Amino acid sequence: MTYIAEKPVTETKERQLITIEFAPDIHPSETEYQYEHPQFVFGDRVIIINTYPELEFTVCALELIESKTPSGRLLNQPYWKYKISNGKVSFWKDESALTRYTQKTCLTCSEFNNYQDNYGRGWCRQFDHPAKTHHKKTNDCIVNGALELDLPHAEYQVGNIVKIIDPDENYTEWAIFEVIECMHNRYLYRSTETYLHQPEWYYRLSSYTDGNTMPSIDFALDKSLWVAENEICSFDMAHNVCTDDIF
């Protein structure tokens, strides 16, 4: 990958802006794959899809993932990964795991009764007082939202590194994955049978790479799988898992 700064420096009243362009090294006979422009750039505000609570992150680094043959031909479609941070924690995420952050307001809230007038006025049913379409969603809105409070806490969160439990192998050989989505089992309380035999949470996992090694072809193709919560364990706690008790 070649990094070329071609555009002139732009001055603003606050700080100097520098544009960097990426020029991929494309094999002369490459016809099957192409390089896509990144969906996000440095400084973009994003959230991780299908997570609660919705935490805002800022894109602070980009990485182009590409797998090539010894001659330089691409083995599969190149794609972008993004390092995101909120000042406390940071993650590397695929493009498909992120969406652009938009400030939630009364206009998009189900508890807001919009008067449809020219002043953006309405009524907040949750707090029983006047509100306006441009009012921002606050922490009080989240704390008092019954639907959001109904969901129990998930043992694993997006970004956690886990292992899939395999009773036929030593824990050091168990495959390593990253949690990319959490889904609560809404059918758990449908009957005694489901409650006794179904897990409370399911997790979508993606093959894990620590950033210092070349990802496998499966990982480059963004393959993932859904597993039940009792099929996985925390990466750091795998040595404590007794498979005889589980199976």
C-alpha cells in the first residue's frame, strides 16, 4: 500500500487540515476484485450496530485488509477495518459492524406526540410535559424507557474475545472469536420447555485476529456464526471450564 499526499494543504481558522490519499498497488492483470472507498474516515462519529446502550465512538484509524498470492494477485475482496474509540475503550471493527452516529431527538421517539405545526411542538407521553422535535434524547429518557430496561444484562458484549468450548480438545486448542452482535432469546419464556432447554442469549462471532498477524481467508471473507451462550467462554477464563460438567 502506498500513501500519497497529493492535495494542497488547506488552512482553517482553527487548525491545519492535511488530506492523505491511498493508492493501492494493483496487479496489472487484476480483474476480479477492486478496492472500495472507505465508508468512514478519520473523525467520523459512529456506533456499533445492534448493541445497547448505544455508545458513540470516533474513528481514529483505518486499515486496509487484503490477502494476496506471491505474485501480487488478490485472493479475495479487500475491505476496511476501523479503530474506534470513545476515550475510555477502543476496538477494531469491520465496516459492516458500524453505522454512522445520529443524534436521537424527540422526533424519532415513540413516546413523542408530534403536533405537526410549524414550531416543532409536541407532547412527551413518557414525562407528561411539552416537548419539541429538536430536543435531544437524554440519559433520563434511557433510564425511564421501559422497553430498554426489560432486557437483562448479557454476559458478553460486542468486542469481547471468547473461545468456543470443544470437549474433545484441550482448552488451548479452542478456536478464538470476537463477539460482533448480541441477541436476546425473546422466546425463552414462551413455555416451560423453552425456559429449561434454550439459552437466554445468542452471540454472533467472527474469527479473531490480534492485528499483528495476517487474517485467514475465512476472516477476510467476513464469515461469522451464531452460537448459544453456553457454547462459549471468556478467552481469559477458558482454563477454568470443566467440560465434564457441561457435557
